[in-house]
Amino acid sequence: EVHLVESGGGLVQPGGSLRLSCAASGFTFSDHFMDWVRQAPGKGLEWVGRIRNKANKYITDYAASVNGRFTFSRDDSENSLYLQMNSLKTEDTAVYYCGRVSTLRNAFDIWGQGTMVTVSS
Amino acid sequence: DIQMTQSPSSLSASVGDRVTITCQASQDITNYLNWYQQKPGKAPKLLIYDASILETGVPSRFSGSGSGTDFTFTISSLQPEDIATYYCQQSDNLPLTFGGGTKVEIK
């Protein structure tokens, strides 16, 4: 069965750092672009960014709101995706989802369950 | 960035009713429009991609239409398990953007 499982969320002070992980199983992780999407409490969905696959040189794209503070990486040998978050702000408080970009559908066909990040003093 | 305007933001309907949600893009996105369902405390789930194609396993009471800038999502006969928030999302250009969501409730 295809799964994505995020981990690493928690409480962090403004200006702090946190690293999220997303473990993939049940599919060929290395074939896929992988994205991060977040959802602030009671709010809608916000795209955070994308890391492409090896064939596309692992090129990354970031939302303007996180560019320069967040970094995506992946380890295809470990079927894992990572989100390094630095200089965190209170407005980064959200549930963070990793999502698989379907190779056929130009959509997120698989989502993780999400991990909560709270930025507060 | 492409802005996605979704309406209404919430609606209340009876079981068996036909429910329609609209989504308007700020520029032409051809048919690169997806619809997701999100139940409380859960991750979103893909229902429709490329504006009108039903994802595998999704009930046929869900449908989508439109192209260019104007899109429609329909539930032909609302069921109790359809209580959720629905989001449109454009996949034409980065940054990907979502509509604000439509919360569907049972009257």
C-alpha cells in the first residue's frame, strides 16, 4: 500500500529551526516530484514548495513566503523527503503535509497525514 | 501568481440535493484544475484532476467541468459522508495555488 508519513513537528520558538521528515513506502519514490503543503489552524491550503526527481536534477521551487528560510532535500536511497525550516515565524504555525505529485495526473494523488508545527514563545 | 476564487465559502444542503461549487482562476489555466476533499482532521484527498477526470475509486456522484478560467464541481446527490471542505487547485503554473475552500454541511 502506498504511504507517506510525516514526522518531526513540534513546538519551537520564533527564530528557531525544525526539520520535518516524510517517509515514503509502497511506490518508486525516486520517480516522483514531491511537494510540501501547509495548513494554518482553521485556514485553507498553502503550497510551500517542490523538489523534483533526479531526472530533473532535484531542482527546487519555494513559495515566496518561505524562500530563503526553508530548504527541501530528499534521500532516494532511504525513500525520504526532508524540510529544513529556519528562522521560523509565528505565521509558519501549521500542519505540514508532504504530497506526491502524480506522474500522470499533474495533481497530488497521495498525501501524508500531516505533522503540526507550532511557532510560539 | 494565479489567484483562485472559490465560491461559496460554505453551504448547507439536504441529503440527496445537488451541490455545485465554482472556482475561477485569475488567468487562463486551460484544464489544469484539480478538486480535493478534506474531512476534519484528515489530509486532503484527490477527487478530480484535469478539471473533469474522476480519480480512481471516487464515486460517480462527483463531477467537474470547465476550462480556461471558470470551473464547476458538482455532487449530484449529497450523501452524509460528503460532509467536508472542498478545495480547487490550479496546476498550470508555480506557485501552485488553492481556492479558499467550500465547507459543505448537511441541512
